Amino acid sequence: MSKTPPGPKGEPLFGSSRTYANDPFRFISALETAYGDVARFDMGPMDTLMLCDPTAIERVLVSDADRFRKPDFQGDALGDLLGEGLLLSEGETWEQQRRLGNPAFSMGRLAGMADRITDHAEDRIAGWDAGDVVDIEQEMTRVTLDVILDLMMGVTLSEQRVRTIEEQLVPLGQRFEPDPIRFAAPDWMPMPDDAEFASAVETLDGVLDDIVAVREADVGTDADGPMDFLSVLIRARDDGNQTAEQLRDEMMTMLLAGHDTTALTLTYTWFLLSEHPAAERKVHAELDEVVGDERPGMEHVRELDYLERVIQEAMRLYPPVYTIFREPTDDVELSGYPVEAGTTLMLPQWGVHRSARFYDDPEAFDPDRWRPERAEECPRFAYFPFGGGPRHCIGKHLAMLEAQLITATTAKRYHLDFQGETPLELMPSLTAHPRQEMSMRVESRD
């Protein structure tokens, strides 16, 4: 057997980075189709292995997770933005922060806050009227921001302050779009969008400073006090178990990562339901039967089986996090190939979730593929929208609860009809955003 995995040759200096940057989704799918479990390519000067073997992905994320770490190939930008928050920290720092955060994200705590999620959904759609056309991505961004600010920071921001946060998301996202020049350039070389990125980070730092100042007055020192994540971190800081920098990094991570992926899951769910009226009718019928005239709550979520499958299928077809990266800390073997320490590993949800090797008719929207009897036929790590292992997304339960309650609250009242162009074109950044405006016509179900 060859010691080098197969893959595209690429071009001098840039390798495959220009092809990847032009359309990473098409590139990932093409490599998965052509090479299967593993493919090698050059991302500029960076030797990269793409793993689409569920067994190897499970090893990297779960069984041998301590032999792999997150790479720092994105230079200083992600560190400037998120610092040593849960998304990027390693070792003892990560273990401490994860331990501090777990109670705030426990299912027991979240179950008691389901009504507050429904409140935010109702508040957000209260201004909609039949016939309105809304940007559903923007609307879902705002409601998920409302939820994360309330449940994890214990604050409510004015509409103007929320818009300030939203306005910074564009330059932040642009900084992390694949760029072959950045792949090839040294970290110290200035780039045209650096100033806008730095300004956005500074603005968000100011917003977080204000939030922390407001919350400090309410937290106190009692360990039985508020259990939102920010309150927990403030008490840890006051006890000497958290620095101001760590607190800032966690709140920035929570502010950005805590709402973005859920907002995108909701956006793609609405798009898919609009494109598949039969599935939408099943959602409406289930809501009428399970929820009836009541407000969607925790007692209903457990019975909304079809709605849950719709959301799972939306995350399969349009995983907000479309690829994750790791690198081995020592030499390992993966999928039959030796892999040197420090090699960049790409684990692409996009390629695995849409593979014909694991899914019948993989491009089709089929929520019933998540019925237990069918789902068990799929390899475990052929579906990993929240990552896996010890570093799986701490907000997984919150994200699913939000998605179900916000969808249920909205779909009880409205039908949403997509007005934009199809097929969707995706814009790659840290997450996969639609390029076109996600305009939806609001139609009453009454």
C-alpha cells in the first residue's frame, strides 16, 4: 500500500488553495467522490489530509482525542477574536473552562428556561403581518442573539445594541473566507481587510464590557446565585479562578458561536420546508396535534418527533459548521496511512453528510431517514454537526431546544414562502452562510 494518500496535484505555490477558495463546498464534494475515505492536498504550503472515513473521524474526535489538537494555521485573527475561549483553548485551560460552563448548559437548567425561548420567539414574530416579506436569516440571527444574551449572559439589549452586534458580523465573516493569498502569505504580512476586522473586534469588546458591567451589579458572591454562564464566570473571577481576559474570551465565543450556528440551522430549516410543502404540512399537522392551542414548551418538545427529524435533516444537508480541523501531536496511522505529527487534518461535515457511501439519495431532503430504524444503519460519525467526543459543542442541547421551540412557535402561526433564487449558493467563512438574501413571504395559517 502506498504511504501517501491519493489526491489532486495542485499548482506551484498555491497547491489546491485557489480551487478550494473559489468553492470549498464543491471542492470537498469532488474529493470525497473521487477519493473516498482519505485524500491529500496542499492548501498553499500546508499539507492537508481530508478524512471522510467515519471510523477515522471517530478516532480523531473521540477514542484518541488526546492525541489531536486544534491547529493554529489561521494565524492570529481567530485568536484575536476568540482568545482562549472554549472553542480554541487546549489542555488545562479548556478543562477548567468546560467544567465552569457545564452547569449553565445542563439540560436540567435549560428545560426550566424553555418558556423564555418561546417568549423570545413570540416577541420576534409579533411585528410580522400576513403579506410581509422578511429576511429570515436576519430574523433568526436576532432571535438567537436574544436567547443567548438572556440565557447565557442574563441581559437584554436594546434593538440598537443588537444591530451594532449584527453590523460587526460582516467584516468578521469576511476575514475568515478562504483566501489563497492568505494561505501563501506569511502571518506578518498586512492584508486589505485587517483594519475593518480589528475595528469590529474593538466594537464588540466594548459591547461585552458594557454587558459585564451591568451583570456584575446583579451577580453577588452567593454560589447559589444566577447560573447563566456570565454570572458563573464573574464569581470565578472574583474568587481568583478566572482572569478578566478569560472571561472576555468566553463571552466573545458565546456571543458569536452561541447564536450563529443555531440561526443558520433555522434559516436552512425554513428554506427546506418552503421548498418541500409536503414536509411543511406534516410539521403543521404535528404541531396542531401535539401543541394545539397552547404555547410550545418543554412538555411538547419531547413529542415533536417529525420536527426534530426535519431539523436533523437540515443540519445534514446544510451543516453550519461545514468542516473542522485537527492535527496529531505525534505520528499516527489513519485509514491505513501513516500521518506525521503536525499534519493538518480536515474533517468535513459537508463531504461526509452528503456522501452516497452513507446515504441513499444524499442530495434529497428526507427527514424520515432519521427514523430510528433507518438512522441506525448509518455509521456513527457519518453525521456529526456538533463535532464529537470530549470537545463536542457545549451548546448542543441549547441549540436543538432553541431550534425546535423557535420553529414550533413560528410555524404554529405562519407559513413562510421563500422568495429568493435557487439553488442556494453558500458563502464560506467559519460557518456556511447563504450568499443570497433569504427573503420569505409571511402567510398566516389562520
